[in-house]
Amino acid sequence: MMRKIIDCRVRVPYGEFLKSGFYSDIPKRVKVADSKYNMHLPQSVFEGSMEQLLKEMDELNIVKAIVPARHAFHIPNSEMEQLLVDYPDRFITFAQVSPLDGQKALDEIQRYVVEGMCTGVVVEPGYGQQEKMAVNDERMYPIYAMCQSNNLPMMLGYGGMLHPSLKLFQPVDIDTVACDFPDLRLLLAHGGWPYIQEMMWIALMRKNVYLMPDLYMYQTPGMLDYAMGANTVIKEKMVWGSAYPIVSQKESLQKYKDSGINEEFLDNVLFKNVLRFLNMTEADL
């Protein structure tokens, strides 16, 4: 029997996503996938086809994919709800908010997550907004407080090229947030790269912090450390996100399987840890 899989980071060929750089410049995307990651784009990207994506997911037994909205590409939260209507039972969506919006951000969470169809909240404080900020900026705290009080999972863009300066991206900042909001489940997209050892310590010590290396498990310095962590100290804290459509889900999965993660822990990374982060059981899917 094929193992069940949840992909934690997918930008679907749907709505405003199709107008974004993910799909509007396919030759560039082909070049990036090949030269940077030694991978290929799947047929669903070339076709811009949801039906083909679902077929590719079925072939891999990806039972759900998490789709985060993204303000940098003008993806509205309303579209995240419509995706769930148009393709029921295949996706989990996260509404994006900006700490620069103050009360409006809290209103968006109330409308689209607390009272709406989205499951969680995504924030990218160092990317895609006019003023970049650190995760422990005081303007982030009302969002954290609302998510914690409503038991909402949060995905944070935290690592890689999602910050313009290391000054805004120090490990102690996320550790401070995790301690200030101990019941707020945090998933760090890009896995906190390049501060891998520090992120391992934080995920080990803080029960509420999960790591998603996504693109930084592909031909990147430190990827073997992530794999070692998944086998040892953070075996219940690391999850898989393909970062589709930058690369194919099929090749991304193979990269993770070839990374050094032991077979006995793959189910954690690909499925069980995601359920834990979402506070769901298999019956909830």
C-alpha cells in the first residue's frame, strides 16, 4: 500500500496564481528548475491545468496539499475559499495577512479562518510587503495572539531569500516568539536556512515549532543536516513541502527519499508530522 502524503507548500495553477511569475514565464521556470535544482517542471505547469495537477497528486498518493495565499503575487484570501469550493477535499488553505495592516489583518483572520473555510494563517514579514520586519516585531504580536487564542496553525516565511538582510533574521527572534506564544503552532517555510543547527535546537526545545526546508533540501549546503535531524532530534518536527510549481512534486519527493532520511521516519515527514502541526487526525482529512 502506498503511504499517504501531504504536501505542505503548493501554489496551484488556478486563478491569480496563473498570472504570477510561477506560471507566466515558463521558459524562466524551466531554466531555474534545471540549473538550480537539477529537476524538471511537471506537465501540469506547462498546461496550467488543475486537472493534471490532481492526476499527478493521485499518482503519488498526495491526499492533500496546503496552499498558502501570497500577497506578493496578489493572491486574495477569497480565492483560497473558492479553491476549496471548486476542488473539495483536496486542499488545505492558509490565509495571508500583513502586520502592516493592523486591525484589518485581524479582521481577515476572523473572516477567512475563524469564521471561514481556511485552516491557518501565513505571514511573510520579511518579504512581499513595503516594510520588512523581524518576526519579533511588536506589530506581529496581535496576529500571534489571535492565532494562539483561536488555536490556528501559522506558517511563517522564515529562511532563504525571504529576508533582505540577516539583521531581520536572527534565530533568537523566532525563539522569542515561540516562548512568548507557547501554544501557537509555527511552521517555518524554508526551514530557517542557513541557520540550520540553531533551528534544530529551537524545534527540539520548543514544542510548537516545526521546520519545512522545502527548496533547501535540493542541492543546498546543509541539506544533509536536515536529513540527520529528521532521523534524530526533530523526527516529529520536520515536514515536506515541494514548493510546486518551482519543481515537480514527484522529483521533490524523490530528493527527500534520497536525502538520507531513514525509511522508518519518512511517514513522519510526509504525513504524521503535518497532522500534528495542523492538530488533525487522519479522519479529519
